[in-house]
Amino acid sequence: MDEEKTPKQEILEEKVSEEEVQKVLERYDRESTYRKYRGFLAKVVTAIAITFSIFQLYTAAFGVLDAMIQRSIHLTFGLTLIYLLYPTRKKWPKDKIHSVDLALAVLAPMTTLYIVFNYKELVLRAGTVTKLDLVVGIIGILLILEAVRRIIGLPMVIVASVFIVYALFGRYMPGILAHRGTSIQRLVGHLFYTTEGIFGIPLGVSATFVFLFILLAAFLEKTGLGQLFIDLSNALVGWASGGPAKVAVFTSALEGTIGGSSVANTVGSGSFTIPMMKKLGYKPEFAAAVEATASTGGQIMPPVMGAAAFLMAEFTGIPYGKIIIAAMIPAIFYFFAVWMAVHWEARKIGLKGMSKEQLPKIGKVLLERGHLLLPLIIVLYLLVTGFTPVRAAFYAIVVSVITSMIRKGTRMKLSDIPAALEAGARGALSVVAATACAGIIIGVVTVTGMGLKLGTALVDLAQGNLLITLIFTMFTSLILGMGVPTTANYVITSTIAAPALLRLGVWVLSAHMFAFYFGVIADITPPVALAAMAGAGIARSDPFKTGLTATRLGIAAFLVPYVFVYYPQILLIGMKNPLSLVWPLATTALGLIILSGGLTGYFFGRLKNFESVLYSIGGIMIVFPGLVTDLTGFVLVGLAALLQTLRKGWVSRKNLYT
């Protein structure tokens, strides 16, 4: 007779196997296609990765080096590891290194360290590029583009290459896009030997803030914080209607506080939540879409919002602590809208939550592992009180190690520390490559004046209309998001579109946050929608249908950015009276509830198509701030409610007229 399984064992058995998770990651997340060495080469890679992390911790503790030197060393480690770990061709063996990759792994650091060893001479030459400088610079740029191809993909390489071609041959462009042109010597000097190009702000952010927060996430994962999030979510909401789906939303919101990878979050927590949702009765497409949409929201959830948010702080000059405070309300609205969509779907198909016997007890969970939340509280407090992100992340890493020692069940092993150091370095590689490549784009923009030209063209094309300019910016971000990561997407759109929005009177933070949001949700917007594709891989669902469902679930991310452009008080800026927030917050929340019901086809009862349309349009109108839009929305919602009431027979037509 088989032994009876406990509720906890039943839950754990729903989790997808590690082999399946790895297959999905390798298919949709290029970062996961790295080599897995054994023996001597494995030790070499581990040593380089750990040294990389130690270098970053050392400079965080004792002071960052001169910008060019800090960034050059950072890029040196990054390129070396990329060429050692990611093969030129996918078909090449994953357990040994090819001679081509070994040669490139040696050549790459020689180009970046050339700056370190010749730093004084380069400074004294003040921009004069010698023949040797030119050769090294060209090789360095090509090696960066090749590294980006391996770990991020060809689309971003194409975008950067187009910018380079534009810089060299822009004099032949027609109309407003034409510029004086630049020589190869000047372009290479600008891109490779100044802080205006490859070694500019994006790589500078990676070399300081971003790396440390990625390292913090690696340490927190080793302490068991990820499992704590899952257990907390199950304890808090697993019993509610559609419990596992709400667990997915809640877990992803919590996981978003420490990391910003849409695909990794989707596969990580989705390996647990998606099978549970399917077992409960959700369609595979819906289960995958819920996880993908919620996981994508991790990039907009403070206190850690991905590399692009740190870039925003540098580009705008607004302290990161203020940015995470400003981002809090929009992030809550995003997850609230997903939550409501899940709720209406559960009510529509009659799903209940899990039994309380299956779920962990919140008191027990917090008593045993609640102390693991302390590093997050520390980092949030330090950021809000004015500490630099570098210091905040460094102290949080130290605290994470100390707090894990409080109880035996959470205590980090001695081997966990080097493992976390290695994992942090590996996790930062795609950011290193993306920010270096983004530097190429920014360098071309600054040397050609392209940003101002395109910004002017954008305003002229929209004829000075703010709404049309915002729509153009939205579609630009979504299209770019098909091939480039959020970081590069934000760099391009903020460089081109943000100046156009500023010319039309939009607040700086609103303009940059607008570009940032649409760069993020490109991960769930078809036809590419990498996060949705990854979720579909776990759920074994149709990828395109999953992407469409994810877009519906993430509708708040398409609307809220317009709200904080037209009503920046949502970002807590330009606000004279806190009470002025009450009405817009209430109407936005109400509008999202109604819109989610309309799109789901259920709002306190099943809806006919015409009723769904009225509720959806009415919800959108209520979300948008303004007396006219609010009144219009309430009229449409009232009409839909009346039609639904009459159809259901809750109020008879005879009684209505008498």
C-alpha cells in the first residue's frame, strides 16, 4: 500500500522538474546557454567570477576608482567571462572550450586593459588617436558587439551597427537626419577613449550600482529568501479564489523587490505556480500569462527595478531613493490590475483556492525565516534616507550573511559564499554587455546630435500634440523591445523621445518613467514577448495566445504611464496638497477594477460582448485623470451595469419604469 502523501508533498510535486526548467531557460533566455565545464577550466572560470565580485565589493567598501579605470576593469572581467562561457556557435560543445573562443577570451581583456595601462598617456594626449589606439579601439568595439550577439542576441548588434553606420555616413542622409559626418578616428576616439561612449554612464552604472544589487540578489537567494516569498504568498492568498494564480502575482511582486529579470522570474517561480494553476482549472495560456505578466512587473517594483532604473537616476540627476518612492504607486497599480484580472477569471470559471491544510501557516513561516527580510528593509531604508545605492547594496549584502546565521535552518554554508559571489558575477554578464553596447548608441547620439534631431522630428510629426507624441514613443519602445533588452531600450527611447516630451512640458521624471515602462512591458507584448514565451514553455501552451493573454492582463502598464504624464502627482511630484491624490488614486483603482472585469468578460456575473466593451471603455476613461473623462466613464459603466441588470432580471423592466 502506498504511503499517504502530506499536503506539502502534494504541493511540491506540482513543481516542474529542473531539467524542464533548464530547457525553457536555454530556449528563451540566452544567458542560460553557457558552457558547463569540469575540472581545471571550471576552476578557472569560478576563480575569475569570484575575483570579479571581490573587486566590485572592494571598490564599494573603499571607494570607486577613477571612472575610466573602474569601468575598464569591469568590462575586462565581463568580456573575458562571456567569451569563456558562451560559444561562438550554439552547436559547439558545452563542456570544453573551442580554440576560437579561447583566443577571443585572451584578446578581449588586452583591448580593455590597454586603457588601464596607458591611462596617463591617453589623458595627456587629450583625444588625439594614434594608429595603435585606432586599431585597439576598433578591435575593442567589434569584440563588444560580438559579446552582445552571444549573450543578448543579434537584434541589439544590428541596432548598434546602424548607429555606427549613421555616424560615419550621416552626411549623405536626407533632410533633418543629415549631419556633418565624422571620421573613423574621431568616432573610435569618442566611443572607446572617453566617458561619452562605451565607458559612459550606462557602463558606469553597471560597474557600480547594478552589479552590487545583482550580487545582493545572489546572496539573498542563497539564504532561502525566494522560498520564503513563495511560502508567504501561499500562506497569505493561497486560500482565496484562484489561489495559485494570486500566489503567482504576490510571489512575483515580492521577487521583484530583489531582481529585475522577466524571463528568469517567470521560469523560476512559474515552475511552481503554473502547474498549480493548471491543476486548479486555469487554461494553460492563462496560467502562463499570469506568471509572465506578474514576473515582468518585477522590473518596475521598488527597491530594485533593474539596470534601467539606475540609469534613470544618472540621466535625470534624481537620486535613486526618490525614484523608487515615485515608482511605488504605479507598481502597485500594475500588480493590482493583474490581481483583479485573476480574480475575475477565477470567479468566471468558478475556481476556489487551495485548502488551508495544504498551505503553510504565516506565523510559523515568519517565526522561522522572517529575519531573512531584514536585508530588504535595510536597503530600502538606506536608499530612502540618502545613502548611495553602492553603499546601500554593500551593507545589505553584509547584513544578508549575518542574518542568515540567526537560525540553523537558514544558515549559509561556508561554500555558499563563494557560490553566491560566482552567481552574482555570472548574473551581471548580460548587463555588462548591454550597457557597453548602449554606450555605443549614446556615443553616436552625442557625436552627431541625433537625439535632438529625432526629438524635433518626433514633435513635428505629432504636430506638437502630446498624446500623439506619447503614442509614437510607446510604439517605438514596444518595437525596440522585440530585439533589445530593457536597458538598451530605455537608453534609446529616453535619448530620442524624452527630449521631445520635455519640449511639450512633461516633467523630467514622468518622461523618463514613460519610456522605461514601455521598455519593460515589451517582454509580454507579441510577437516576441520573451517572458510570455518562457511561461508558455513551462505551461506547454500556445506562445502567441499566451502573449495576447499576457497583454490583456498587463493592461495597467499600458495605461498608468499616460496617467503619470498627465497627472504627475501619481509619481509624488508637483504635489502641493496630499489630499489632491485621493480622487485620482480612487478613480484609477476603480477604473482598473472595471477594465479588468470588462476584458475578462465577467463583472459580478458573466457579460455579453456589448457589455464587456462598455465596461472596458468606461474603465479606461475612469483611469485617465480629468473630470470629463471620469464622467464619461461613469456614464458608460452605468449603462453597462443597467443592461447587465436588466438581462439578469435583477430589476424588471416593468419596475424600472414604474
